[in-house]
Amino acid sequence: MRVLWENLKNNFRHYGMVIALAAAMLFFGALTGGVLFRPVNLTNLVLQNSYVLILAVGMMLCILTGNIDLSVGSVVAFVGAVAAMLIVDKQVNPVLAILVSLLVGGIIGAWQGFWIAFLRIPAFIVTLAGMLVFRGIALVLLQGQSKGPFPPLFQSLSSGFIPDPLGGGKTHLLTVAIGVILSGLLVLSGVRARVKEKKFGFDTLPTGLWIAKTVFLVTVIMAFAVVFALYRGIPNILVVLGLLVGVYHFITSRTVQGRHIYALGGNAKAAKLSGIKTEWVMFWVYTNMGIIAALAGMVFAARLNVATPKAGQNFELDAIAACYIGGASTTGGIGTIVGAIVGGLFMGVLNNGMSIIGVGIDWQQAIKGFVLLAAVAFDLYSKTRSSKSL
């Protein structure tokens, strides 16, 4: 029990958010009579929040450095307009248009990163200017009107589903098989990590609790696999999101570049003195944010099937909220990619559940504001408690 308590206490920032997400899903599942857990609703939950989750991945890196990016919503609108001009007006191949749009996003991010990293203009000011500039350019490009529709290939980026070569009929057998594979990988990685912890003498969960935890996670994975399989399978955007999470989780937790980002956010002066090229770290973080925002812009345009100058409004606020609710620190240096995704899903469940039970959009905004305030207050409380214990 002592090991269990220490594990929960040391990782409460992460476990607490997962518990809150599970509680929210059970709460709204009960209030909606199970409507929340219907296959079509869970699929729509992923599709409706995909662009916010994508933005949260990039925003987490910015927040880890102790900064934010206020321009991502406007970049979403601008890149959507660029994609529409290329595909709808110029009849450019959708794949080539996607690559060009990602390049445009990278250039935007590099431009803003240059001002922030090398000229040392505060990120808040630079990205606030970017929010105004790129929203205005999007209005100019689209002349205040929506532009579409997009070809099916481009639409499939957001609304398509992976095919089922196993021919399962009403049940998407490939999705079930993917669930089984993921469950097997989870168990295998858990066993390897546990063996390594014991080898080096680290405290580990009692065998019974570790088995219970593993069984619970496998059950969750298989439950969602079956739910998706009963509708149309796994959406394409979920595959894209899974790849993003996997790659960026690996970068932030297993690479030198990821350690540099955390070091920069933890103490910029100490990171500089230790030999880290902090300017280049900041530059590449914002260049990456531009590419991520471009991807989110294309996903949003593909879902709407039109590019509109009003696209992306308040997306930056949703992405920032997802990161803070998911355990990121307001001062930088603390947070995880998985936490940002959990925070984004929590916000999505709140929106979806409140919409189903008939809560007005005004009250939805107010409740989300209180949730964000509570998350930041918890972060400050945790830091104060830690400093007192020292």
C-alpha cells in the first residue's frame, strides 16, 4: 500500500486527469442514458475534436518552453485558404497541395520563431501580431467568402475510415485486430518495464495491483476497439493523431532534443550555461507549431468541405486549455504530450455531454472556463505544496 500511495502521489498530475476523464465519461454516459457511448457518437467525438487535439500536440511544446502561441487559429484559417486556392481554383493534386500547405505552415512558424528566438521579442506579442496578420490575409485570399468543395481524396483526411481487408461486414474486423495488437504491445512493454525496474532496484507496484492495472488498460483498449468496429472502424484522422502522439511522445521523453525543451522551460539561464543552444530550440519549437497548425487547418477544412475565413476562431484557446488541463505548468518545463491529449478529450467530452443533455452554449463556455481556472489553480497549489515540503 505504501508503494501504491507513493506512486499515486508522485504521479497525481497525470493519474488525476485520467481519472477525471473517466469520471466525466461515466457521468455523462449515465445522464444521457448511454448515448455518449454509442459507436457513432464516440466516432463523432473524435472527428469533432481532432483539430484541437492536433493543435494541442504542438502547443504543448510551446508551453513547455514557458510560452504560448496565439496565432494558431488564424494559421488554421490561412492554410485552409491556401489549400482551397491550390485544390479548388488551380486544380492541384491534393497530395501535392497538402505538402505545399505544410511547407507554408513551416515558413509561418519559422518566421515567428525568428522574432521570438533571435530578436527576443516576447512570444505573446509576436503570436498576437500573427493572429491579426494571418486572419487578415485569410480574409483577403477568400475575399470574405467560403471556397469549396474539396475532392474526396482531400476530404478523406478528416472524414475517411481505414478499409477492412478482412471483410467483417457489419463488424470492422481489422479494428478489432488492431485493438488486440495494441493490447499485446501494452502488456509486453509493461512486462519489460517492470523487469527493468526490478533489475535496478526501483520501487514497483505489487504484482496484484500491476496485473489489475494492466487488465484495466487492456479492457479499455478493447472496449474502444469494439465500439469503433461496430460503426465504420477507425477514422483516418485517428491514425494520424496516433502517429503524432507516438512520435512527439518519443521526442519529448526519449531524445536529447526533448530534454532540451524541458530544460529551457525549467530554467532558461541554466540551460544556456549548460551549453544548450536555447535560441535554436525555441526557433524549432515554433517552426514545428506552424507545421502542426497547417495540418490542423487542412483537417478542419476537409471536415467542413470548404475553406472559410472564420475557421479556427478560438482554436488557440482550446489548445492552450487542453494542455493546462492535461497537467502542463503555466511556467514551463512540466507537461506531457499524452496529458495534452487527455486534457483535450476531457474538454471534448464536456462539450459533447453537455450538448446531448441540452446545456446551452453560453453555459458550456462558462463551465469550460471554470474547469481551466481549476486546473491552473491546482498547478499553483501543487507547486506551493512542493516548495513548502522542501
